[in-house]
Amino acid sequence: MITVKVSHEVKQDDIESLIVSAIEGGSNYWYRIESDTKGDYLKQALTVKGLVISNHGVQDEDKPREGVLSIDTAAKALRLMAAQYPEHFQDLINDLADAITGDVFLQLAVLGEVVYG
């Protein structure tokens, strides 16, 4: 077997679509936005400061965790998705991303791993 690493540019529109898919659908079962967004979570998420998101209250046995969705953690999540969840990354680059793709992306960005689903 031969492994070939390929570089792919992900556009900001694609990142925004992943965030919207996660926050408005795919991740509703586990996240809570802790930052004061004044109604514009997308704008705040794509800054260096980012958006603080937690898993508080998902399940009684869950350890409370929180992280930041920012431009930096989004880049990290895309690298992790490409390496660990290539099927979801392929959906993204082939314009087939859905709520599940968004959920995987958000968990990787905020929690550093896929914990739920």
C-alpha cells in the first residue's frame, strides 16, 4: 500500500456551513453556547477569540467539558477530520456535508475528539 498526503484548501463558506449544520441541527443533542453571542454565533466563532461551547447537561454521567470554537480550532478540526474521519472530510470536499459532518467537525473543534454519536 502507498500512502499519499494531499493538501486541500477549505473555503470559509464551507467552514461556515459546517458550523451552521452543527449548531442548528447536528449537534443540538450535546452542546450549549456559553459565550454571549448577541445573536451572531457564526461571526463570533470565526474570530481568534472564538465561541465558548460546553457539553454541560448532556448526560448525568458526562464529565463537564468546554472548549472554544475559533478560526484556530476550526483549522485543527479540519486536519483531524481529514486524518481520523476521512469519510466525513470527503463529504465536505465533495459538497455532500450534512448535519452529521457538522457534528463531527464541532466535536473535533471544541472537544478535540468525537465523544458523541
